[in-house]
Amino acid sequence: MLLKPRRKRSRKKLRLRMILLLTLACLLALTAVLAPLLTPNDPNATDSGAMNYAPCREYPFGTDRYGRCVCSRVLMGARTSVFCALALVVAAFLLGSILGMLAGYYSGAADTLVMRLADVLLSFPQMVLAIAVAGILGGGMGNAMLALGITSWTLYARLARAQVLSLRKEAYVQAARLSGCSTPSILLRTMLPNMLGPLAVNAAAQLGTTMVGLAGLSFLGIGVREPHAEWGSMISAARGYIQLAPWSVLFPAGAAVLTVMVFNLLGDCLRDWLDPEAAK
């Protein structure tokens, strides 16, 4: 008898936490969208007379070794980091889900081909493979996204395949097949709604990991390059001056840590919300 009130209290706390994290995520996304309007100074403008200034009214986060406003560059870096990570996760989500659904539904050669390709890619650590690919292709955010995307789709493919294999024997799927529904209709209208929960949870959790990967490639010089603002490249460019101007490293690093934490916690919270056992 005590389980039900306790479960309700647990569910209420989980709902409040999810609302808080969703609000923070929306604020971060809104900041990225409005970044050009929020920057107090030109993020790429250099000033030899204002190099390594400490935080002040004109420069809230100080300036870097070129006299550029760190606050403006952190805000513009949010646009680069958040949007590029979101675009990469969406692309990997779509590609991996489609391949996994087709592999699980048709089985046979299609299943073997997709799963063996995923196994080969997963046999290499993601960042090691991404560094190798980005190094071959050259710098730039596009090449960095491609390097990380080579393995990112495998998670969704394996999950979608497992979901299709468990759903295709269900009575409602058999009924849809006997009623003459086409394969795309069965996959998209009958199966996909029942698979979106686990796939969405993984996508939310992958956002933080993807941001870390993109920032890591930029830190190594094979992602976004100067003068474009991106948190990883900002940390890399300012690390040699950390004793002279620590704010040039601390503010972009803090923004990256905060953003990754919010999206990781949001993914965990969404997983708990969709898991019936989480309410116990």
C-alpha cells in the first residue's frame, strides 16, 4: 500500500527535474540562436591595446592574447558547438535508424551487411578513428562532423534492429501486413512510434558526447580553426597563456562543461521517465 504514494512522489520529483533540465536546455539553445544579438563586442575584432585584459564592464569575460572579447566568442562558440552537435546527432539518428530498421525487417543479406559494417567500425575507438579521418580530410567543422559521424550511426542501427526484431512478430504488425500495408507504411506508421522512446533517449544522451568529440577535435587543431569561435579551439589557443590570462581558458571550458552536463542529465532523466521501473 505504501508503494503507490512513494511511486507518485518519485514520479513528481522526476517530472520537476525534467522540467528544470528542459528549461536549461532551451535557454542554451536560445542563447545559441540569439548569439549575434547578445555579443557585447565583435567576436573577431582584434585590439593590440587590449590584449589579455581582465574581466571588466567593457569585456565581461576579459580578452584573449589578440585583444578579442572572450564573452562574445563564448556566445558565438555556443552557436557552433550546439548546432553542429545537434545536426550531427540528427543525421546519425536518421541514418542509423533507417539502416537498422531495414536490417531487422528484411534480415538475411541486408542484416548481415549492415551489422558487420557496424561491428567493424565499433572495433575502433571512436575518437581514435575520428582523429585519423579528420587528419586525412583536413581541418574544418564539416570534416570533423563527418569523422565523428562515421561511427555515430552504429548505436542507432543496432538499437533500431533489435526493436524491429522484437516488434515484427507482434499481432498488430502481422495484422498490418495481412491488410496489405506496404513495407514503408509498416515500418514508419506501425513500428516507429513504438521505437521512438529508446531512440530519443540515446539521441539526447549523445548530444553531450558529440559536443565533447567536436571540441576535442578542435582542440587538436583538426576541427574548427581560428578565427572562427568554438570552445575547443578557444581553449587550445589560450592554453599557453593560462597563467597570464586564465579567463581565456576558464570561461569557454566552463561553458562546455555546463552544456555537456545539462544534455547528459537530460538524457538520463528522459531515460528514467520512459522506464517504468524508474517510478518505483
